[in-house]
Amino acid sequence: MKMTFRWYGSDKDSITLNQIRQIPAMTGIVGSLFDVPVGEVWPTQKIKALKEEVARSGLELEVIESVNVHEDIKLGLPTRDKYIENYKETLRNLAKFGIKVVCYNFMPVFDWTRSDLAKELPDGSNVLSYEDEKVQNIDPNKMAEEMENNSNGFELPGWEAERLKELKSLFEQYKGVDEEKLFENLGYFLNEIIPVAEECDIKMAIHPDDPPWSIFGLPRITTCKDNLERIINLVDSPYNGLTLCSGCLGANPENDIPEMVRYFGKKGRIHFAHIRNIKIHEGRNFDEASHLTSDGSLDMFEIMKAYHDIDFKGYARPDHGRMIWGESARPGYGLYDRALGTTYLNGLWEAIGRMKGEK
């Protein structure tokens, strides 16, 4: 397992590469180009500059999260072919600089949804939180405004101002798209993209929906084992794989994360692991938590053991952390708790290996 850390760039992140490289066993950065509009080709010069900046810090850049999929592709509009061709060109440009995995999602409109970006826990830390009744009864425009006002001054991926300007028209367009149509549109996209991914030796890794159920009546399909199986079979290629996020899928207690890790891992379809814990409450409500098993509802030992059992050699990262010790950062993406989470996950990994007789 190669441990990585998501980083938003020197001009968009409160955390430095020098701080990240000091986390034990940290090998690389999960990066992106946030100043390229969705649907446009990523310029080689910008990719090169990011790659070189990360390399100077002694870290690798082999995973990109995300090359966002233009909404016209998800909607299946006639204009999608132009954006798909741009996506192919971006993959070819990324391949020139040694990128091995691209994490992406196929969530309509919103990449992720929370009702509170800074819920205070009893220990005084702050976490991202989801209250289903509040989300289902709030106007999406009002929620977008609240997200912007509580983001600590950082732009939130998936909630970019440019995208949110088009909320009303997007909701109108999605009235004609149900889950089956979304599957059809994803299949169209993958049939075009995966041959280029094979050519470029870049593994495509779709990210689960967060949370894994419908929000505001929009269709969602990357939600459970059966749907993930259907997705990887849309194009039967080892380059058509998954970002298996324990926190997203784990919000539904019916999703058995260790079992899913073993099932899809044995098929060689997990290309990226997002590992985090959540505390589930009654009624589709949950709080994010520290990575420690006892702080949440997911068995992190069993999740890590499942990855160890399949001899996972891919990329992983500690996912969202709490805001602790007075840190002010992008919600969910502070340094301190994610560094603690990394160390905890590495400790589990080493202990599981020792239990199996590894040295």
C-alpha cells in the first residue's frame, strides 16, 4: 500500500508539502489542477509544473483527484462528445508525466453533501456532519450559500461558484435523467474513455456517491456493491476500476466495507482507497470521526485487514479528518487529524503484517 495525502496546491492549501513529507511513511501527493475549467483540456505545462513542484519536496505525484466530468456528459447531451474528446486529451497529457490513477465521480450536480461543515463534538473538535431531514428540506441554493459562508474562505471542490451559478437550469435538465439513464450515460463515457486509459496506462477509479443515496431528487448510482459491479462490467477492463471510499459507502450500514474490499480487490478493480471513519446515527444521519475504530461505526481494523488480505499494493489516503488543536483549514482537510489518521492506519497495517509473520 502506498500512502498518499490530498493537497490543493501552494496557492489554495493551508498545508505545505514540507509538512506533508514529515508524516511517517508518506510517499506521495494526490493532486489536481483547480484553475482549469471543467471540460477543458489540462495543459501540459501546468501538469509539468505541479509534477516538478511535488518532486522537489521528495514526494511523488502519481494520482490525480479529480479530472471532473462535465455535466453535459452526465446528462447525455449532444455536446458531450466534445467534452469526452477533451477528457481523452487530458489523459494523454497526464500520461506524459507518469500519472497512474485518475479518480473521478459521476454524481449529478453535487460531488458531496453535508448539512454542517463544523459540528462541534464533545471533545471540542469540529467535523463535517450530515442531517438527512435538514438536507432533504432545504433549498439547494440556500445550502450552496451556507456552504460558501462556512468554508473558512476556501473554495470547496464540488461546490465551485461557477457550477453553482447554474443550479436552476441543471435541476431542470436532470428531470429527464433517472438512474437507468445515468448508467447509460456512464457507459457511453467509459466506452470512449477506457481504450485511451489502456493506451496511456492510467487506471480510472470512480468515486462513490457521498452520501450513497439520492439528494434533492437527483439520481445516484455509485452507491452499493451491486451497482459497483454493474459499473465495472460496463467496460470489462482492468483499467475500469474503483476508488473505494469507506466513509461514503459506509454511511449506509448495509454496505459491508471489508467484504467489498475483498470482493473487488480480488478482481483487481480497486485502484485507490479512501480510508476514513464515520459515526452513524439513526435516520440516515452521521458525523465524520477520527480514524480510530472506537470513535466511529466502521471497523477500521477489519477494513485494513481486508486490504492486507488481498495484498493491496495500490494507492491509499487518509480521508476527511476533524478540525483539531485550533487549526483553520479547508473543512475536512486539515493537517493534524489526517496526519494522526495516517499514523493510525500505518500502525494497523504493520500490526496486521506482524500477526501474519511479516518482518
